[in-house]
Amino acid sequence: MKKEYWFILIAYIAMQLSSLVGVPLLIYIGGLFGKSYHEMAELSVSLWIVISFSLTFIISLILLRKEWIKPVRSEKALLPRESIYWAVGGIFLAFFAQIAAANIEYWLGIEMGSENTEQIVNLIKTAPIVILVTSILGPILEEIVFRKILFGALYKRLNFFLAGLISSLVFSLAHGEPEHILLYAAMGFTFAFLYVKTNRILVPIFAHVSMNTIVVLMQLNQDLIQQL
């Protein structure tokens, strides 16, 4: 794997762990400006998510500045117009995969709903700028790490199913909800399929960004309706 890819993986892992230092640091800085611990407790989590994701995103863009149009394999990528069709259709495909996986989980007796999504919504309510991370920066980074780098490296050595399975399982576990491993894996497979089908990483990025944005807006809208 290219050294740039390793740098991105290291940056992504460091970002995931950085809250252990970043959040207390922001709380301390807030205290210097007269803010109470209670005031900064929730706000610091939201602000650090924005800061850490933004820095990692910038680092990834710099390292991949020549990589965006590079195909997952040597095959020629689809024409731009065809890729747009798959990008838009991929949104519906991802939702279908999510619904199918959710129904299977329900039949298996797994409780519906995602604590991860609830936490994200609460963070957005605390600091609306977090929606920039949940809807744009987060999905882009996930596609770079789990599809372009991890899946791409595996797909050069394995068939689609094995490469998709391994990368999707890692993608699932990274979300910290092992009980919903099937749900996240289904989405991971979908985005991997879009990547292979079009040979353009921008296609699963578009589908992932759109899906996350729709889910977050629906959740916020639902909470607003319940408050009325």
C-alpha cells in the first residue's frame, strides 16, 4: 500500500482517539474564558468533532490530490454521465440495503434504532455546525478509508465478495454498534459495489453523503414535529 494511504489511516485512527486529549483541552480553554465545566462539557465534544474531522479531511485531500480519478483497478471507469446515474441510483440502493438489513435484524430480535444516530442528532442540536461532519466530512473520510484504501487494497488480491466482506466488517465495527453489524455491513457492501461498478470513488462518496444528509434531516425534522 502507498505511503500516502498509510498516512491517511494513521491520521484517521488518531482522529478517532484524539477526543481523549482534545475535549479536555477545549474544556480547559473554555474555563480560561470564564465558561463553566457544565457549559463546555457538551459543547467541547461537538467542537472537537468538527476540528478533528476538518483537519483529517484536509490532510486526506492533500495526500490524495492526484488520486481522485484513479480507478480501483486497471479497468476503464464509466463515462461521467453513466457515473452520475449510478451515483443518484446508489442513494436508493443504499436505502434499500439498509431497510433490508434492518428487517433482518428485527426478525433476529435486535432492537430497532441506532444510539449512534441519536448521539449525532443531540450533538447537532448542541452545535449545528456538527451537521457539516455528519453529512459531508464524515462520509467522505469513510469512503476514502474503508472503500478507496481498505477495500481497494483487498480487491487487488481477493474477489469482490471477500474484499467487500472484510472491509464492510471493519466499517461496521468502526461505528461502535456491534449489534447493528449487519446494517452497517449492508451499506458497506453497497458502497463497495458502486465503487467497483463505476471505478470512481466519487460515486459512493456522493451516495453516502446524500444518504447521511437525508437521514439526519429526517431525524431532526421528526424531533421538531414531536416537540410541536
